[in-house]
Amino acid sequence: MNKHAVWLTGLLFVASVSGAAETATTAAKGDPAKAQKIVNDVCGACHGTDGNSTSPIYPNLAGQHPEYITKQLNEFKSGARRNATMAPNVAKLTAEDMVNLGAYFAAQLPKAKPAKDPALVTEGQKIYKGGNPGSGVPACASCHGPAGAGIPVQFPRLAGQHAKYVVAQLKNFRTGDRANDGGKMMQTIARKMTDQEMRAVAEYISGLR
């Protein structure tokens, strides 16, 4: 790869994670104990008090990178990420609250659950690890890691996420309903994916550990 290509790649990464990078240092100093009341009163109803959601429409937050959680909360509050359920829940959160919540959920232990559809898992594994060269879909593993652990600050943890939630987010990226991915990387990728590919990748992700 020549120097110009390296520079462009670096620029894309910076654009996609600039919001998270700004909160990274602060998020690392969050106090989980100070978030407990908010979790009990607000977050736990959908995401579980331990960050393991029992409903497939709400994401698991346990073990997620604290910077990513804090970034999403800030963007729900600012409107950069639109969601009718989250908007009123974050309205009264302070910047400190959001940092503390990131630290709290990052410290929780994800609960392992197996994927449900073996056929979809096989198909999804191929796309997750190798992408689809024919349609230009890149391998998910190139950003989110071979085991779905993600890259702190840059890319979120996906391992064990509910398949239904993953599909919903991919479709939101495809339609533009979700547009808070900085350089629009996920929107570009999602528009190249078929519904079947989304379901397959999501099923594979749900079983990653």
C-alpha cells in the first residue's frame, strides 16, 4: 500500500471515530458505582441491570467498550443518533452520567448464548471473515475482530449481540435512519448487503464469544 493510500485509510478511520476519541480519556475514568442508581431506575428495564438484555430488540451492553457507550449516549442526546425510546431516557443525563454508565456496562460480564440457526451461522461466518468480494462487502472481522471483540475507541464489540438487533441496525444504516458512524462507513457497507446476508452475519455474531 502506498503512502497516499495509507493516509486516506487513516483519514477514514479518524472520521469514523472522532466523536468516540474525544471521550476516550474521560470514559476511562468513569465511576461504575455512581451509575448504579441510573441503571436500576432507567437502563435496566431494557438492557438488564447486568447489561444482558432479555429482549432481542434491545442491545446487550455488558462488556461493551466504555468509550462506545458514552459516545452513543451523547449522540442520542444530541440527536445525531435518532431513537424514540432512547431520546427521553438520555434527556436528563449529564456528561458525567454518560461516562459513568459507559464504565458500568463495560465492567459487566457478557452471558454466553449459542446461535440458533446452524445454516445461517455457516453462511454468516463466510461473510464475517471474508466478506463478499463480488458485491464489495468487506469482512466484518477487519474492523470488529475475528472474535467480535472490536477495537476500543474505534469499533464496538459485537460478540454475542442479539441477531434481531444487529439486523435492525444494519437496515437502519442502509436506509440512512442511522447516520452517526462518522465517515458513513457502515452506511456504505450496509447498502451493499442483501437481507439474507444481514440475517446470516447477525446470526453468526450472536454466537461469537
